[in-house]
Amino acid sequence: MIKHQHNKNHMKQISLKIISMLIFTCISYAIYLANTGDKNTLFDIIATIPYGDKFGHSILYGSLTYSIIIASRFRVIKTGRIRLYYGVLFASLFSITEEISQLFIQSRTFDISDLIADLLGISIATLIAIKYRQVKRHA
């Protein structure tokens, strides 16, 4: 029974890591399309929704954050009193780097509200992950 449970947990962790990689790949592909100026039907649909772009940023970076936090089993990096979840650190650095890189890409335009939407999604996902952990511990 213990071995079966261990295998089940191991498979769950592998699945969560794969989900994290898929979300990262989707974000990277969207960045590639935007950087190259390629059009995409999904971009066209999102453009018709008020603040669709901002919701997209929040959902993508929030999903990435949540999946990494869960997949890494809430691991943190400690620097003094500050504890940062791996997922928060990775998603934040990725977001900030990507948004700042737009200053140097001719086909892109830096928009601080995109960065704010990314960070909002990261923050909300972190709170949801923390709540999930609390509920799971008390179940």
C-alpha cells in the first residue's frame, strides 16, 4: 500500500511538472508570435474582449505561478526574513524580463499595465496556492 501511494504521488508530481512546462511553452510561444509580429486567431479574439489582453496576462502568469508552486511542493528560497516560493520567483523574473525586453524589440511596445497584470496574476495565484495548502492540511 505504501509503495502504491508513493508511486501515485510521484506520478502526480511528474504531471504537475509537465503542466508547468506546458504553460511556460504556451507563454513562450505567445511571446514569440508577438515578437515576430505574427498574427494569431486567439490574439484577434482576445483583442475583442475589453481588457482581454490584461486578463490573459494575469491568467497565464498566474497559472504558471500556481503550477510551479504546487509542483515544487511549496519550496522557497530564503534570504534573511524573506521567503519566496520558487514559482513566484521564476514567474516574476520571467515576466519582468519579458516585459522589459520589449523596450529593445522593434515590433513590441512596453506597457507597464502588462507587467502589473502579470504581477497581479502571480499574486492571486500565490494566495490561492497558500489557501489550497491550508485546506489540504486540515482535511
